Amino acid sequence: TLFRSRAKMIQASLVKSVNSFKKYLTQTANNQDITIASDLSDHSDLNETENAFGLDLGAQWFAENWMAGLMVQNINSPKFNYNDLGVGISNQAYTEKYFARQYALNEAVELTPQARVEAAYYSKNRHWTLSGSADLNDAPNLLNQKQQWLSVAAAYATDASGDEWYYALVPDIRVSYHSNLAGDKRSFYAPGLSWGPLNLDIAFEEMSDLSKLGNLGSATDETIDLPKMVQVNLGLEFYF
């Protein structure tokens, strides 16, 4: 049994701005420059960041061919504040005060504790791994969106070795499926490859999302069919 504790520092800059869409439509109709950028610049606190420490505690149990664990994240409930709205005498501040009945002028996000169970099974030669994890309760992220993830994954480690240069081109392979049981109920697939310390991962909701990537650079007056979700991550790991 291995008991784990993890302290982490989280830095965030949460920014909220409220503007009158009607004003921008009027500016467009009168062929005037749209003032979104200048309205945002009226916030003197846009570049301010907040730091908070999070504490995770858990335990893992190991056997020859399997592992199981339990982790409780953010047990100290770190909190982050959005910028205050309706402050001052600028036109932007008056706009924010005008709509104050529809939203909070002062808002904070609290990362409440979330418990997660995880397990993995390894083949005898340790080439194959099947793993999964599940959050036992929902909790907000930094955008105050509820998240409760269920994940399953399979991975194959080639352990290719040899004197020839092309052995370095043989990657480890993995694929996973993730589903948010709360909030937006979003699900996505995430295949990935690893070459030693170099990792390449792609995430998408549907296979058709990959074929729509070319539409992102389209600049026409026609309706563009955009992917629901595509993420690409390239990482380099170091151990010391």
C-alpha cells in the first residue's frame, strides 16, 4: 500500500465582462469601429492573477498484475475570484451596473473536494495495460462548470530495442474514452503515441471532427461546418 499526498499551486486569471450587444450592432450599422477591445481595456484588473494551493490525499494498492487507488482532490477547497464588475464611473462600468440584476457583480469559483477511484490491469509481460478511473461526485472546474469524469483506456508498450536507428521510430500506442457524467455531458476519444519521452495525443468527439479540421482556415461567407471538438497535445517528459 502506498499513501500519497500532493500539494499543487494553481495560478488563474478569471475575467468576466458584460457588454451591450445592441451597441455593437448599432456601431456596425453606422459603419463605425466596434469597440469590444476598448471596452475590455476599461478593466484595469485584466492582467491580475491569483494563486492558491490545492491539497490532494490518497492511497494506492499494488499487486503483481494490478493496481487500485483512491484519491481525494482539493480537500482544502481553493478559491479564485473573478474581477469585480461595475466599479468606477466609465461607460463600461455603467453598462455592467445596468445589467446587474441578471448576473453577479462579484463572483468566485471554489474547487470543492472530489473523490476519484482508479484501477489498472497489466499483462504478464507488462506490454498491455487496461485502466480506468471514475469520479465519485461532481465538482466545478475553474470556469464553474460541473465535471465528473469516467475514463477507460488501453495501452500497448512495444519496448522496441535494437541497434538499428529505425527502432526509435516504433511508438507505444494508447487509446482512451472519456465521458463527463455531469455538466455538459460531453464525451470524447483520445488516441496517443509515445516515442520515449515524446508524447503526441489527439482528442475528438466524433471521427467526422478530424475531416472537418480543414474548415478551420476557411474564410467565406458560407456556413462553415466546424468540428465539435478537436485537441492536439505534444508533450516532452523529463525525469530527475
